[in-house]
Amino acid sequence: MVTSASTNNDDAPALIDARIAQLGDWRGDVLAKVRKLIHEAAPQVVEEWKWRGTPVWSLGGILCTGETYKAKVKLTFAKGASLADPSRLFNASLDGNARRAIDIGENDEIDPKAFKALVREAVAWNAAPKKKAR
């Protein structure tokens, strides 16, 4: 199993490649597909490897993480509660104040156009000026 608490960003793409290969099943295929869509939506995205083996995609802050479980791939958007999701891709972690997630099961499909729009929305949210709390 590929694990590391946190690693140099230069190593992250290779570690994500290894995770995809290690999974060797539909979860690896899904992770590879969403990774490709993230890069298409945000070509400047930075891949990171955090929290003992979680792929993370960032640009001006965390966009989303890609966790794999036995029955699903979970894409957690750090600021998902603040993002417009007109296609209703978010289907998990819906009651939190910040995060929202997309759980993808073995036979689930994700709309590539809607997913890329959501990634671009996360990029725009990270780039927008924030009001400071008083």
C-alpha cells in the first residue's frame, strides 16, 4: 500500500499513479477518470499527497480530495457548501457547513461536463477575495 503522511508535491503525481495501479479495479478507473477531468477543467492544478495517502487537487487552496473505499470513490470538495451545483452532483456530506462530496459507486457515471463546471466553480471560489471575519 502506498502511504506517506505528507510528501513533496513533486512526488504526488507518481504516488497517485501508484494508487490507481494498486487499486487495479473500477475504483482505480474512476479515480483516473476524475483526475483527468480535473486537469482538463483546471490545467494549473497542483496534485498533492496528504493525510496518509489521500490524493488532493489544489489551486489557490484545496479543490477536492479523492478517497477510495471498498464500495465507493469519494470526491470531497473542501468548500463545496459555498459552490453552485446546478447539476446536483453532490450526494454526500450535505449537512456540513463547508464540505460537500460526490460518492461514486461501481456502476455510477459522472457527467463530465457538469463535473468540470464544478471544478471550475471551486477554482473561482478559491481565487475570489474573501471578507475577513470581525
